[in-house]
Amino acid sequence: MRDQLDAESTAQKRSGSARYILTIAAADREYFDHTEMDKVHVYLDWINLMSYDFFNSLTPTTGHHAGLYASEHSAPTDRNAAAAVKQYLAAGVPADKIVLGVAFYGRGFAGVTPLNNGVNQPYQRFEGEHPYAELAGKLVGSRGFIRYWDARAQAPYLWNSTSRTFITYDDPQSIGIKARYVLEQHLGGIMFWELSQDHDGELLDVITRTLQ
């Protein structure tokens, strides 16, 4: 496919940013372990690293689903964005081909063990997905939800001690930190899922303002 795209770019006299590109959306851990990324990346213009959904309905505990670093209470095998980036760099993927993914949504867990405000705790059921627009407009600081900040993971979360509901998400603070991380690590940029879940362009503005 790379050869054909390059040939077509040449045939149509496309050059520079106008040439046809080839990218993939990729993950870490099990996906990475069964992908020859050291061989694949040479054919790609960049890799959109899906550094979110680290904790979801399939994980046994709650956690920061898009945390940049590991939480104080996380298990050694728990996933985070910085560890995923290191995995790709160790395979020889150039830093400027790695595009860090951020989440414009959160994931909720109900019936959570209340220790540590529900961080990295067992839960009874997966409560659902929440667009950032809903979190910012209806839940942060209301309906019994209190926003907390995990300084080690560099991630926000909501905790409702009455309903024992834990919601993990990205917000302007965490995304701003990730954007600076991208600059410091000389990565290729930031991608996100997905635009309609933003709140009045709040998250997108942080990305563009920090990366400019």
C-alpha cells in the first residue's frame, strides 16, 4: 500500500504535505505484542496512539482510563500513556511519528469500594461513558460529585461518596499537561476521540493553544 500511494503521489505530481499519507490507530500491550511495530512503522507517516480506555468494563478495578502516568495506587501491570509511548520508542519508532491520543469523554464505575476515593478499587458494575460536555455541564461539582486531582497520574477524576460512583476522564488541566509532554518528548502531536464530545471547544482550545 505504501508503494502504491507513493507511486500515485508521483503520478499526480503531489509533493510535500500534498502527498498521500498512510497512518494507523494503534494501542499498547497485547496489541503491540502481536504487531511487528519495528517493521511496520517504516511504512507509516505517523501512528495515532490510542492512549485511553486503559480502564473500562473489562478491567477488574477502576483507574484513570487516560492517565499520563501511573497512580500511586495502581498495580504494576496497569497501563498509562507514558508507558505506552516508551514501548513504541523502544521498538525504534521515531518520536515524531507518535501522535498521543487524549479522551474527550469519561468512563464511570458504580458500587466502587470507597478506599482512596475509589481510585484503583473493585467495583460492582460499569456505569457508562460520559462525554466531557456532560461532565463539565452537569456533573463536575454537582449531584454529589467532587472533582479530585491525582498529582502522580496527572489526571482528574470525579467521586460521589454517596452513590460510590467513580468517573475517570480528561479535562483542560490534564490535556494541557499532555500537550506539554508532547512538546518535551518531541512527539508528532495530539489526536482525540472525539470532537462532538467537547464542551464549547474547551478541550480543543487547550490543545491548539499549547502546541502552537
